[in-house]
Amino acid sequence: MLAMFLMININMIRNTKCEVQTVTLAVTPTKIQNELISTFFVDNYKSKTTKENQHFLHKIVKRSPDNQLLCLPTNKLSSVPTDLFTVSTANKFDVPTNTSSDYDAITMVWTGQNNATRVVAVIDLSQRAESVIYQSQESTSSFTKSVGLKGLHVLILETNPNDTNHVIVIGRKNTSYESCISNNAGVSFICYPLPGSFAPVAGTILFRDHLVMMIMQSTDYFNDDRVLALSKDSGKTWKIVEHNVQSAVFEPTYKHSIMAMVSVENPVSIISIFGFTMDTKSQMKRIEFNDGEATTSSLLAGLGTADVTGFQYADQYLHVVTQDSDGHKLLKVSKDNGNTFTNTQLPPIDSGQYINILDVADQLIFAHISDPVDDDIGTLLTSGDDGVFYTQSMTNHIKEDFYSVMSMNGVYLTTQKQLDGSLISKISRNRGGEWEDLKLKDCLPAQDESCKIQVYNKYLITFHQESGQSKVLAQSPYSNRNARGLIIIQGIVADRIAWDSSAKNYLYESEKVLIFVSGDGGFNWVQAPSAMMGAHHVMIGDSGSIIMALPVNKELTKMHFSLDEGGCWSDLPIKIDVVDGFSIEALVSQPGLQSLKLGIVGHGSSSSGQLTWAIIDVDFSKIVSDKCKETDLDSWEDTPYCYLGEKRTYKRIKKESWCYMGANSGVSYTAETCACSRSDYECDYGYLKQTDKERTCSKDPDFKNQVTFCKNGTVYQLESSGYRKVPGDKCDASKPNSFVRDTNGKVKSLNRPCDAGDTDTYLSLETVEKKICGTSQKMVSGDDSNEHKTKGLVAVVVILTLISTALCIALGIVYMKYRRIQNQFNYGEFDNIPSSTDLAPSASSVSETVGITHGSKNGKSYSKLKDSTVELDVDLLNM
């Protein structure tokens, strides 16, 4: 399992699409008394009789058209022990007292056997004071201080996914940086020096067995070099293997190979009044090494010296974006580890646009191309299984809101922006083939009321934070692969989220945000009771049999939980006796979300007024004490229909059962192949889906009768019936009543070489302008290019004539100083990613989320997924 890293500033949003969780919580500077507390106290619980307790603890409510009803038999609670929640002794984090520094962050990782050990670091973000690290087993609430880290300012805390006892801490001691290793799950550490004159870049550490690599930034005042450092002994000794590295990943096929994007700086080409402007480009390199000292670096064979603006490795596909001399970008794909590349059949993308690979799963790729004018929106496309041909899935698509549901294959959520600026949430249950509204179950719309659910998602979160608002701090969509079929969203019931053009703001009432839960992969949604109105933190336990929800930005006085996928909710009052005004920042659970113990992370004030952090463990085994038997389980079909050509049947807890699944329960199913239907097909390249009853695929009128393109120096012709199988679909066309379309013979070679005018591009380029995927893309002709070059040369001559050499050198030094300061390692720039970055996926872009970072910079909030999955090797660095 993998560790996760999460940074949250006070009053800022938390996103919890998490499989394995590392939590960093940061507050505005203040005096702090650091305590890690495992205390949970139910107010007035012990003064009541057993019968009264049952009624007091379980005021269960369920949404109905008229009122809220009790919906869970109280006799289910007859065996609940009186120590429902254990009150344990608080454990202080002893921090240095001879410093005025503020210990304003906590970082936590899960490690050890079965990821049951918690390692917590208390950090001063200003790096003026040493950090302290504690370790605790999940079965106990007591923490002990780790040894061997005296004087270290912790910058990075990670656990090796290949060795759960291996914890690595990267930090600064005085003016140098060290790598501190623990092989006993954080009990003790031994520190080793990192290469001199370089500081670690946060979010770039990756593991493979005993191999560890990390990008480091030069600390030299006049040096901007970013080097790739490699350790072959789990972080003890390090060697610099490449310079000017922007991003890197371990190659999935070759154990002793790294793929890196490396900057190449040419001599000064232009001198401006702002200093030196370098003519730079990036190239892809393969770095090979073995157990000895030999290390070789060579250009990636399939790309040569092409200028690369971004790359991503996911599943079997290596995607690379290249840029030509005119600034046009092209997406290339390789399925043989970069030895050969094929141009995807997409239009060249202007320099002001960007492309993102949002998801890769079961031979289907989701790509997003930004709009030339409004980069908030773009065109969503899906590929064929070859990764070359793409078809349009949605226009006016908002990339930030694209979410791959982890609990159900092929289900996606996203948002579409309307012409009037309003937002409408959409769901697809056939991998982007069709998008529908989210509809509330058993809803009877009134004249002024809708049955559609509008999801509060990342786009709105970012919009409100960047505009200085904090209307709703609700959690974005949440699911987990071990909680089969379960999706939790927060939003409102409305036709759309309207846009007020005069106020430049979205119109909705934040206090009316509600929780919606689907237990069948998004087919049906139930609404939480109105008593739970408002934004909440949400966490899943025991593979989905437990849902816990706690209000955001409110003092913790009660907890909501459901044991039947949101159908019934219990409401428990809570009192925290060791801090005043306890405010929740995050909910955490053991990796895999199969544990019965969930953690509440927050802060309050001690009796002396000092800020106090606390982690409160909620142990649901005190409520549900019996492990499920076979008779407690029921067969469940993930959909009432065939999906991707098959119908899957799972085992999960019956609604009336009162038991838990436990760890290592796994997700198993049986599958039955279905006859093919229209939903098993999508429109092929060059065809558009019509709005008739049969959803016929017809030729796009903007395409020529014969679509040709150039590939690897040869001209090909595309032939199709207009339909293609959805990638990964397993339907059987030989079964009776099947919908059958010929999907063979897509590409035919014309056996002639490409002409001088033919290029490896979207089409054979016989026209200057074509309608591509619902947007108009203009391709720059050769004359335009020459005109731009001429203007550029004139500008250079004018600038060189007007500026003296002395002024250039002086301002160039100022520029280099500014670059140096900006590139220094600090938490303020932690994992900062621009929104318009090629191949920088959204938070839902990988099949398993490993981490999310939240924080603020220059008064604005940002967030970024951090993934170090060795199997996926998805590069999510700043490109």
C-alpha cells in the first residue's frame, strides 16, 4: 500500500478521494501546544439506562416526502456494551520549549504490518525549529517518540509501498539536507547526508523495491539546476544521475531504467530589458543503471530531439506532448516503452492550449483539450483501444470536475458548462459513451422544484477560493474500490447552478448543501435528512458498511453515521473534554478503508489558550461486534442491466444484517456475458451520434468522403461502418437479439509514401480549417509562420539596438536572483501545479488515489494529487 500526503490550511477545503492516507494539517501561525489525543466521549452516556441508551444513541432519521421516520429496529442494539466509545488518556507531543517557532503542521503516514502503524510528525513550516516524530500502533492510542532525528526540520515523510516497515524522512539540519531511514516502522531512524548544494523538491520521491529516486533543486545562488538523485540502498546513499530534470518516473517494464523529461538550454538568443530570455526546450531521456556504478543516459529512441512539453505513463500507454517551431503541440502515444511513437489523430494544439490525459483504464483513454479562448472549458474525448483514434464525448467540459468512480468500473462524473455560464453535473455509466443528469431517487418534482442533483465539485471550490469566497467547503465526490458501488457526493437539488453575470458569481444557497449517496454505482441516489444540511467531511469504513459524516467549520458536538449506505442515519452527541472549540480538519482511516476504526483530526484550544491538535479514534467495533457469515451476505448485481458486455454479481452485507466484513475481505464477483446492444458501441472516428431513437452514427459533414492520414511515412485511408466497440467491452455478438455492427477494417494502407505536404497529423490537411471535435481549430500555414519569424527578427534587432550591454548584464543578474529565490524549497510552493499544464491530470485521473495536497500560496489556495504508484508510474509533476 502507498502513503498519502495531505496539507490543509485552516478554513480551507479538504478533498478525500483517498485509498491510503497521509495527512498534513496546517494552521495560520499561532502559539501551539501539540497533543495527539485519542479521546472520544459521549456526553451524558453513562448516566442513562441501557434502554434509554438505545433510544438516545439512535435517533435514526430517513428522508420521506412528508417527514423523518425511525427506520432501524432498536433491538439491533441489544448487545451494545456500555463502553461504546473508549475514553483514553491524552498524549502530548513534547516540542522544544526554547524557541518562539510555531509548530503549525502535522503529517501522518500509515506503515508497519498491515499498515496498522501511524507515524506522526509535528512540523514548524517556517523551518526555524526542529520537528518531532511519534509512532503508534492502530490498536493503541498511546504514542512514543521516535529516536534519531534530533535537530531535523522535516520536509518530507513517506513510507515505501514495497516495504511497509520502511519509512523515509527527508529534512534539513542546519544548512545541509539529510535522508533519515527507519526499518522498524518509525520506532527509530538513522540519518545520512544528501548530495551537497541541493535541496529536495517536494512531491517527487518515488520507490521501486530498494530503489528510491528524487528530484533536487540547486541551492547555489546563481544555479537553477534540478538534478535527479538515485539511491540503490533504500535512501542511505545517493548519486546524481542526470541534470536539468523537470520530471521522471521509473519505467514499468525495465527494472533498472528511468524515463525523464530534461531541459536543454541553448545559448542566449534574445536579450531584453527584463534580463536573459533563454531559448529552451525539453527532451525525453532514458536513464539506465544496474547494481554497479554504470549509468547511461540517451534520448528516447522514438522521439529523438523533439521538443517535449509534458509526458505521462499510465497503464500500457506512454503519452508525450511535443511542440514544433511554430508552437503547435501534438499528442504522441507509445505502447512499447518509447521505442516507437504514433501520432494521435487530433488537431495540432496551439501554444496557448493544453491537453490532459484524465484517465486510462481497460484500453480506454480520456483526453481533454482546452478551448482556445476559455481555458476553463474544453472538449472531452475518448480513444479506441489503439490509443490513436479519438471521438468526441462532451463539449464545454470542465476538466477539474472529471472524476473516475473508484467503486464501479466505467462510471464517471463531471460538469458541463452551459452557454449562459451555468453548470450542470453529468454522469456516464458506459465510459463516456453517453452522459446523463444525476437524478434523485423517488423524487416527485413540484412546479418550483427539480429532481436533478448538482454536485459541488473542484471547479466551484477553486472558483470560490480564488475569488476570496468560502461559501461551501464541502467534500468533492468520494468513492473507494473496496466499497463496491458506493458513491458519496455533496450538492444541491436544482436544474443547474446558475451564473450571475452581473455579480460574476454562481447562485446557490450554501447552507442547503446536502449529502447524496448511491449504493449502485450512480443509478439511484438517496438524500441525507434535512437535519444534516450543510457541508460535511465524509469517510467510509469497513468496505462501505460504515459511513461517517461530520459538519465542516463547526464545533464538533455531534457525529452522523449510517450502516446501510445512507438509507438511515444515526445522530450521536459528542463532547471533547481535553480541548475547547474542537474544529474538524480531516477524517482518516487505515489504507483500504476496511478498518472499523476511523479517525477525526482537528484542533482546538487548551485551558491555557494554546492551539491543540487532536486525533480522536472512533471504534465502530463497539457497535458492530460480529463478523459477517455467509448467511449475512446477499448477491448483488452492480447494475440492473448489462455493463460493458457483462453482468457482474457481488457479495455484500444484507440490509437487515448487523455485522462487519473486516480487513482483507476483498472484492470478488462472478460475471455473465451479455448479448451486444447499442450501448456496447460508440461512434467511430469521423462520425457523429445523431439524436434519433437508434442514436445512429453518421458521417461528420466536415470530413471528406475519404479520410486519409499520414502515419510513419505512409498514407492510410480510414474505412468504417461508423461504429466501434467500446474499449474493454465483452459483449457476445453471437447471442440472440444482439445489436451487431461491423467494426473491422478500420485502417487501410494506400501503399504510397506521404507527399511533402502530408504530415503525421489529424488528417491529410487539404484545407486550412476543419471542424475538430466540436471546435474550430485553425492550422497555421507556412506563410503565416514566415511572417511571425520575420516580425520576431525585427523585434530582436530593435531590442539589441536600444539596450546597452551593461544594462543587460545587470538586469540579467537580477533575473537570475529572482529565479533562484522562487525555486527555493518551501512549503508555500508545495506541489503547486498550473491549471494549463500539458498532461497534468485532475485528481481523478489515476485508478488509485495515493495522495492529495492542499495549501495556499500568495493568498490563493491550490490542490494537487500526488501519486507514486509504482505499477502505474503516472508522472504528475510540473511540466
